[in-house]
Amino acid sequence: MRPARALIDLQALRHNYQLAREASGARALAVIKADAYGHGAVRCAQALQRDADGFAVACIEEALQLREAGIGGPILLLEGFFEADELPLIEQHELWCVVHSPWQLDAIERSAVRRPLTVWLKMDSGMHRVGLHPTAYQAAYQRLLASGRVANITLMSHFARADELDCPRSEEQLAMFQHASQGIAAPVSVRNSPAVLGWPQLELKEQPSDWVRPGIMLYGATPFDQAQAMAARLQPVMTLESKIISVRELPAGEPVGYGARFVSERPTRVGVVAMGYADGYPRHAPTGTPVAVDGQLTWLIGRVSMDMLTVDLTDLPHTGLGSRVELWGKQVLASDVAQQADTIPYQLFCNLKRVPLLYLGG
Ligand SMILES: *Cc1c(COP(=O)(O)O)cnc(C)c1O
């Protein structure tokens, strides 16, 4: 059997969830959209079900998959409904629903729902992607109240630059949000992972009834590209691993792999690993990207191919055929691999495919 696989540490997932709660003092919706960032939404939801105040997904398809697997409790649709005819299903499955656009307000007013909905009313406080304009926010809130179709409303917005720790934009967005929602007494939700971890100084004292929306931090990866104290307490959940399936001894001056992107500068022992871009390992990871072989750090050499990649074993004489290789996990952080490959850990996790997921600590 091909040795490539991803181990998912559910104990670490629960630890990270508790950290989100502790760091914020608020309720936490575990964001498990996109198949829990590649970690398997159903298994992650099951592992968190006892602790979690609720879950958030991108769309009704993802929510129904969770309900079919027996996941109860709140599930928020982060973009609400895409078409008005989703509303009966939202009602039937008791899903929570973001409202970010005027057409969604119209649809709710016109709908025939009998059980009142739980709505998260989203303001565009400066990200300029989705959300109601600040000047239209109070009126939208009043329309929802008057519609008779809505029982609970949470006030929501989203940060564009919370991962930049020295950038004033999050404070500006928060000020806009607070100004435009002034006088409305309702629970609030603005923080994503970087804001939970990195912005305790924001002029927002979450009440126990408010909500945070941790995503990437649940999976143990830092959203920051620099060291950060709270992020250092996260535990990586996914370990992407495989084995050395072939070893080559090359003299100096020999090329390795497609395009001869690496040429040995010294006599080099090359290990071939059963892992490639078809598994989601980034093809753009350059020579020098860290990997661990039998617990010892070394680096990628040459181009990543579809099913295999090559690593330098020259300085690791006790490694060889069958040695275990960690591509990312507790020793090699996904965020470090991402930085080398000019991407973010979010994308590394979401791109995972073909490798079987093995769950530990369920
Ligand atoms: C995905 C998402 C989150 C989670 O973001 P992280 O950076 O992964 O914590 C929070 N809120 C909204 C609206 C999202 O779409």
C-alpha cells in the first residue's frame, strides 16, 4: 500500500477549540467549511460536538452533510442562501443564516417560513467583499425585526487584515462596525482566528453571549507570518507523512528530477518520497523547503512531481529505504512550508487529496 497519509489528531483539535474560547471569553463557532479545511468536516464535527457552541460552513450543501451525519446544534451558513428556494431547507434543518445582501432581506420578507429564523446580519465594515453598507445596516436590522420571520439576530462583520499585527485597519473596521450598529442590543461576532489570537487589545470586550469564528487556528496553524505568543500555544492537527521509497547516491554535478532544477554540489544521497502535487503538496515548494526524515530535519531538493518528491539524505546516514517522512505536522509546521511555497497554510490543507485521512484521539 502507498505509504502517503494524513494523520488527524482530534485531541489537538479540541485543545485548539478550547484556546479560542479561552482567548476570547466568548462562545465559539467552529469554522469547518471546505471539509474542515481538508481535515474532514464530519469527523471534526463529531470530535468537537460535545464542546462546541456551534459550527460554521460555507453553504447549505456542507450543512446538510453534517445534519445527515447526525450533527445537531447550531450550524451557520457563512454566505447564507445562494437562492431563495433554500429557505425551506434552512427552516427544516434549523440552520442559521448570514444575511449579507439586500436581495436576501427581500427573500426572507417574501418567504413562507413558519418557524422564525436565526440570522447573522453582516456589515461591510471595510473589507468590501460581502455585507450590508454601514449606512443601510440599521434599516436592514429593523426590516428583519419587522418581517416576523426572524427570532434572533447576531451582528456580524469580518476583518480583511487581522493577520497583519501592526496594521491599524482592524481597529478602523471595528470602529466603523460599532458606530454603524450603535444602539442595537444584540450579540456580536467579528473575530476570526487572527483576531482571536492577535488582537486582545481591540476595543471590543466580548460578552459571554458574543461569538468568535475560529477557523485556521482550530487546525493548529498560525495565521501570522511572524512569531506570536498565543499562536505558539496551538497544536498542529494534521500530520502529512509518507516514506522513502528509493535512495540514490549521486556524485557532484548531477541533476535531479524534472527540468534539472537541482544539481548536486557535493556527493549527494537523494531520498525519493511517495508524495507529490497530486496529493496536494505544493508544486511550487522550492529546494530548501523543510521536511523531517525519521525525526531529523532536512530539505526538499528539485522539482516536486505528481506522485513523488526528492529530499536530501546526505547528512542523515541512518535514514534510508522505509524511513518515515513528515511533510508537515508537529515538527515541520505547515505555515513554514506555506511560506516557502509562497502560499498560506489554509491553501495547503484545502488542497489535500488522494491521501487517506487517519483519525487519532477520537
Ligand atoms: C472562513 C471564515 C472564518 C474563519 O477564518 P479563519 O481565518 O480561518 O479563522 C471566519 N469568518 C468568516 C465569515 C469566514 O468566512
